[in-house]
Amino acid sequence: MAIDKYIKRTAHIAGIAVILVLCLVYPFLSGGYDHLAMPLSILVQIFGLVGLPLSMLGLMWFMAPKRRFIFVNLSLFAGIFMMLILSLFAMLGAGYIFGIMITAAWVYVVIRLKAKLKNLKPEDLNHLDIVPLSLIALPVLIFVIQLVLLKPVKHWSRNKVITNAKTFISHIEDYHKRYGRYPLTLQAMYKDYYTQVVGIEKYHYLPNGGSYNLSFEQPRFILDNIGTREWVVYNPRDEHRVYSHTSWFLLLSPEELEQSQGWYASGETGHAHWKYFLFD
């Protein structure tokens, strides 16, 4: 029976790990846009970072199971600190309601854990505990997967969105052939041209002189140059323009605007006329 219990608990931990990994890569997968995809992924990424101290506690707990009560309480305090950080990021990424939901879920978990702690029997201390193993494995797993998938998932999703833009670009060029100019705007209620990547909502069109820029914001892992945001831009004449502030269009002269786009680095995407720009 004890073996069956451990197998069941291990299966639960494996299931949690799979769910966390799916949430981690969700914004980079094929599918319709989901505005919660990036906030969920960021929460999992933050868990992989701030959860590393829990891994240390889990390791000490595993090595000294007789003192599990001490480590349980330390883990709960560390978990509360982690919850505060996750709630803050949830509020910043998806609003106050999402942050409150994360906080409420963690309070429920803490209450359940405290209740189980009171009901522990002395003989339970003589058995291998699966909890410290989960504290060791889950944060480390998420942290390592971020490092491993950091570039592959970014490049795959970026390439997919660029490929999916071909029809959009073709229709823009057809318009230019018919009327001798590019559209002044493409703002409308319905997008009609979809990125087909969960974490990328839409393409942005900006006319520029006798050309235009078609762009989208590329999701990134936090560990991929911390604090950096990436915009990927197409310009048929390789006169790429992408700006960090709307107010600059109103407050700066054309000459100043040309010199102050706001990005600190750029690079090639491997696709003709497409470049990426990094903002901090």
C-alpha cells in the first residue's frame, strides 16, 4: 500500500510538472490568441526563479526527514513570500482580479497544508516523503527548461508568424499595384489576418513615406535578456522603423523622430526584409 501511495503521489507531481511546462511554452504554440497566455507563462517562469530557495529547503528536508516539521513551516513561509511575488506579477501582467485569484488559490493551498500537518502521525516520519522531492524537482525543472527552450521556441514562433504574414503582405502589395500607393491605415474592428501563435495578438501596420512597416511583438522568456522586449518588423525597402513611445509622433520633429526610435539593438531574422529590434 505504501508503494502504491508513493507511485500515486509521484504521478501527481509528474502531472503538475507537465501542466507547468505547457503553461511555460503556451504563448509560443500554434493557435488563436489568448490574452492570458503570456501572464501564465510569466508566472511559471517566476516560479522557476524564486522557487529555487524552496529546492534548497526540499533538499535539506530530504536529507533530514526527522525534522520535517521545521522544514514544512520554513517552506510555508518561503511559499508565502513566493506567492507575494507571483501575485505582483499577475497583477502587472493581467490585472488585479488575476492577482487576487492567484493569492486566493495559494491561501487555500496553505490552509490545506497546515491541516495535513496537524494530522501527521509520528510513524509517518519513518517513511520516504514525496513532498521534499517535489520541492526539489519542480522549480529546478522549470528553471532548466527555460534555459533549454529559451531560443528554440522563440525562433520557431517568430518564423511561424513571419511565414503567416505572406498573405497579408501579398494583399498590401496588390493594393499598391492597383492604386500606386500603400494604404494610409489598416485599423479596423476585425483583424482578418491572424498570426496563429497563441501569445501574439496581431500584426501592426505603419505607413512610412513611400513604404510601410508591418510588425508584431515577439514573446520572450524572462531569462532571455532580462527586461527586454522584442519587436519583429517587415519593410519591403529595408527602411525599418519601430518606435517605443506614441507621444514621440506628436512631440518630436521628423528629424528627431528619425534619431530616437528607442531600440538598443537589432538583428536579422533569416527572412528577407524582416528584422528584429530589442527594447529595454
